Amino acid sequence: MTVNSLSKLLEPLSREEFLASCWGQTFRHVRGGAGKFARLMPWRTLNEILRRHRLDYPRLRLVREGETQPAASCLRYAAARRGRGPIPRLKPVELNEQLRRGATLVLDAVDELSEPTEELAAALEHAFRESVQINCYAGWQSSPGFDLHFDRHDVFILQVAGRKRWSVYGETRPHPVGDDIEAAARPGGPPLWEGVLEDGDLLYMPRGCWHVAVPLNEPTLHLTVGVHRRTGLDFLRWLAARMRASEAFRADLPRLTPEADLASHAARLRGELLDAWDDRLLARYLAEYDAEAMPRARPSLPWAAAGVLPDAAGALVRWTPPRPVELKAAGGVVEFSANRVRWRFAEPALAVLAPLAERRVCTVGELCEAAAGRLDERTVRTFLRELLLRGLVAIVDA
């Protein structure tokens, strides 16, 4: 089974039920069949990543009983040539010894190192319209890697191999954030849920949900999908940046003046802020946030570097913008915002853009057929080449 969408991730729970009753509200344990997540990060893929990549601390680290072990516990640093910085090298013997003694191996951002996890992360970013990162955790003994804690982002735990016992306690401070003004109290009562995640199971926990996980004296591997959602504080930071256009907000505050002048200045600031704060302001912020999201790197060599499109009609092309886009056609042009740019093309280009924006991987031939009657094949190919050079599409295969 290929897990490359929110619906596939949640099965047998429906996407609609999850969004209505769980998302951002409460934890949920979903039973899945053995092997459901096996293709995302099998042991052989983890071994290959450890063998082939220069993984440095803290991206690669060992944690035992809530304590992060020093980098030297599994890494050595080789001298680099030409005056460059030291090169991290894995110490396999020491790594294995640490794992036998109960350490948990943690590898951050595996979605940058493995195509199946990258595809899942990209699909979830498109679905949630938020940044997504996937980390990997592997343990062998019965020592918890981390003590009882909570995350400041929503998480999906995907049990890839083996089993792990989880205790979930819920929130003690709603919606905690980094650099919070008040610490969340540790939970005092029994857990709301305790259970063993089996191979193929999923556990969802919203931000702030206290939890702890313990291996069961057997090899266990799970992925943590972190969804980093926007808050009102992010919105205010965006609005503050926009207010730089206001002369009143750029002006010095009148500190050495009568109190009446302070009140007058405050009223002016409030007035300009309220003028900016119309009913569409939050929608504009979220739209701009989506438009500012940058795509994952897809170099498309050798074609993009050569400035050419593959000749084969069966060459596969995919859309790169990570968030949904709204294609607006009017006045003979089609417009949309993506990858930090506002794009404008002649309206016939919509015949090519529309199937791509649905996140379908299309062949060059399919796109030529979709545009038939509006654009000839040569024009479609020229347009696709332009999209490739501007980073809006990537070549998947040719």
C-alpha cells in the first residue's frame, strides 16, 4: 500500500470524520493493517540513509531517558581538504553499543532524504496548507527516549515496524507556543489513554498534548509527522510588517510630551490599525502565507540546466507549488500566486495549468491533448519549457 495522501494516511478513519472531530481538538488512535507504513521507511532505507549521507548532530542524535547523548557517542569528525569544516562520519560500533544500552536513534527531516516520506509530506502540506516535517525514531530496548512532554505542533505517529507503548495525558495549557509567557503544568492525573501501537497503527495528537512512549524490548521504528500550524501571533507579526507602510506607525512615539498628546497619538495608531483591519484581512494573510511557501527542491537535471524539454511525449511533468493555487482567468489573462511570485500568462495557458495545478503527474503528450484546439503542440512545449525554467514544474521522468 502506498500512503501518499491524507485519506490513505487515516484509513480506515475517513478524512471528513477526522477533520470534524479530531483535528486540533483531541487525540485519536487508528488501527491499521500490518505493513501499512512499511514503504515509507523500511529498515533497509534507514540503513542506506545512515550509510550514504553526512548526517551531523543534532539532526542525527541519540536520546536515552530524556537525555540527549553527546555527538561523539555515534559520530566522529574527519578533517576536510582545502580548509573546509570537519566532515561528520558515523561510528557504527559505538552507535550499535548505544542502541543496545537503550538509546533511541532520532533522525530529523527524513522527508528530505527519502522519496516516499517526501511525497507524503508534500501531500499533507497541500492538504493542511501548513509546513510539514517528518522525523524518524528507532529503538531496541525498554528505555524511553524522551520523558513525558508535549509538542508545539500537531503530530501524527506512524508505527512503521515493531511496537511501542504510548501514554497520552491531554493538554494542561491550550495552544502552547514557543517562548510562552507561562509554562504548561505537568499533568497530575492518570493518562487519558494507554495502549500499544502495533505495526501499521496511527496516533494523532494536537499541539500541547502530553505524552510518553516506551519501546518493548524489540526493534521498533516510527515516524512522527509534524504539522506546524499558523496562529494569531503569526498573523499579528505579518500585520505589524504591513503597518510599516503607515507614516503614523513609523513615527517616533511621543514620550516627552503631555499625557493628552500620548492619548491623541494612540488614537491615531488605533484608527489606522482598524482601517487596515477589515473583514478580509485574515483571508489575505492566509493567501499570502500560501503564496510565500517555497517548493521542495526538484532540480530536473539535465533538462532544466540545458534549458530544454524532453523530446518524448511520455516525459512526466509535475507541478511544484506546495500549496493549492487559485487560477483566475479574466480579461484575456490567467493569474495566480505561487512560489513568492504573482504570475500572469495569456488565458489559453489555462488549458495546461489547470491539470497541473490539480497535482496530477502528467505526460507532455497529455498536456498537449488537453490544450488541443487552443494551443498547438509546439506552443505547449514552449510554454512547458518556460514553466520548467521558472521552477513551476519539474521533470519526473523521461
